[in-house]
Amino acid sequence: MEMRRTDLRIAEIIKSLSVANQVESRIQREVQVVSAPGRVNLIGEHVDYNDGIVLPMAIDRGVLVGSARREDDQITAVSLDLNTESQFVTTNRYGAESGGPSWGAFLAASVRAAIRLGADVPGLDLALTSTLPMGAGLSSSAALTVALILSLCSASGIEPDPRELALAAQAAEIEAVGVPVGNMDQLASTLGVEGHALRIDCRDLSVTPIAIPDSLAVLVLHSGISRVLESSAYAERRASCEEVSARLGYKSLRDASADEVADNPYARHVVSEIARVDSFITALINNDLAGVGSILSAGHASLRDDFDVSLPAIDTLVELLVKHGAIGARLTGAGFGGCVVALTPIAEVREIAKAATDEYEHLTDNKAQAFAVHASAGAHRVQ
């Protein structure tokens, strides 16, 4: 089903870009399409910017960007989903944004990031589409910047190293939205491995693929409450963590012990969450489903009580998933709305999703959208 949806989106991109829209001619053009996946984080929340360890997986939903050459030096981009367009002129090789919708800031920042990677960006028409729900906490903004930069580099004939691409996308997103995001989302999007989650050490950028057991389904449920990162307390949480680590004399909270941060709930969450990641991996490898579930529950409780980024409706959705048979569930993403992730027996995923979402809507008046996701490969050129 997801593959068919992606194929249809690719066809829409090719149709929109393959013919030059010129009065004097309708020239067939070569269209390049790249895909960058979103991600769901299984465990390890709000620790990437603390040099921690995380366990995300790239998913089979993401952002697609098509590109076709122009004869001038202008870059135009159209969103096939929002029916809006942004224009960007590559003046002096760094360009000047010429207006458009708010997402145009991502295009402008991505052009500059591609140039820093060595791309000689030509004039291009771009078409964008996404199979990710916006505001869900599945890293749609990271997937967008990764896809844009990869498309610009591909059109310039260069293939950036996946880690360099991820860091360039992180810098572009920070520039575009003014929020000091970490590097987990972009690394998951560029380094994804089919069928595996990724143990990412956000300090040294080492990545170890961790197989997802065939017996388990990864279920994502959008709470029906959109999350907007810029208006959240994300930056305040990060500043608090940095203040504690500086006071302790550490580069980051990665180096702190539980005793050292016992009196600070934000820092307490970070230190305990980093420890939970490897415990979760061990339980997963050993098929210790009870352990997997308890670690997910502890992670959610810490996000709710110590880091204070959950909402009552999110807590309800987590509780209902476990009530109806999920092995474990928790808030995923930055919080303040967005998504919950649950692990369920694969044979029961549909029944669990329906029972939990039906009761959730009855109790909260919010309509949750549930979909099973599969671990996918990282960003790549489609054709």
C-alpha cells in the first residue's frame, strides 16, 4: 500500500516537471527524483543534542523531490500537496530568497547548504510532495531538508557522504526555523537500513543497525494534536540541559551520572533516557518482550513527569494502547502533541490500533490516525 502511494507521488512529480512550460516550446526534460524518509524514534528522546545514544528508524514514508534543469539561474519549487510555490534566484552563488510560503525558508537554507557541500547549483524547477503527516513529530522538516539538499547535489553531479549530508541538513534546518535541533533526525534519514533501527551515538556519529524482529509491528499513531516545533518549549529545555552540564563542568549531559542530576528533572530525564537505550536494545535482541514494554513505559513516564513534554491526551493514548494489547508505547518526537509509537505482536496490530483509537476518540474527542511503519533505507535517488 505504501509503495503504491509512493509510486503515485513519483508519477505526479514527473508529470509536473517533464515538460518545460514555455510559450514557444514544450520541451521534454529529464526529471530526477530523490526520496528522504521520515523517522520514528523507538527510544532515546531529547538526548541527541546532549551527545547521547538514540534508537530511531527510517520509515517507509517521507519526502520526494523531483528536479528538472532550467535555462536560467533561477530555482523554483512547487509543493504538490499545498499547491504553493517558492522562488529562489542563485545570485552570487548564495542567492536571495524572492518571497513565497514559509517553507521557502527551507529551500533557501538548503541551497546554501548544498553550495557549502561543493554543489555548483544550476537553475532548476523542483516539485515536492510528502507521504508524512505534517506536525506529527515524524521528522518531516528533516526529511524535507535532506531531500532538497540531496536533489540539489544530484543535479550538480555530486553525491555527498551520508553523514555530511545529515549535518548539512541539520544546519539548514536550524537556519530555516531558528530552533537548535539535534542531529538524530537527519542521520536516521540519510543512514537508514531496511528492516533495522539504528543505534546512533550522537557524539561520535557511529551507527549500528539493530534488527527489528519479524514478530513485531511498529505502530505509529498521530494523536490528532499537531506539534509545531518553533512554538514549543524545545529551545528552553535544551538551554536548561546545557546550563546543568556547564555547571557540572561537562561538555554535555552524556558525561553526567544519575546522582549528579538527581535534583534537576530535565537533566534527570536525559541521563536516565540514555541508559534506557542500550537496555532496550538488549531486551529486543533477547526477545525479552516484557523488558521491552517496561522500558518503553519508563521512557514515557520520564518524558511526562521529568521532561514535561507530554499532554493528557497523549498519556491517554499510550495507556489505551497497552490496555488493548501493545507490548509497550510512548510519546515519540519532541512532544507537545504529535505521535505515539507502540510495539505490538504483528498478527494483532490492526485490532490493537482500532480498539485504542476508537476508545481514544470517545474519551478525548481527538481522532487518532494509526499506521504501521516499516524500517526503510536512507535517502537515495529514485530515478
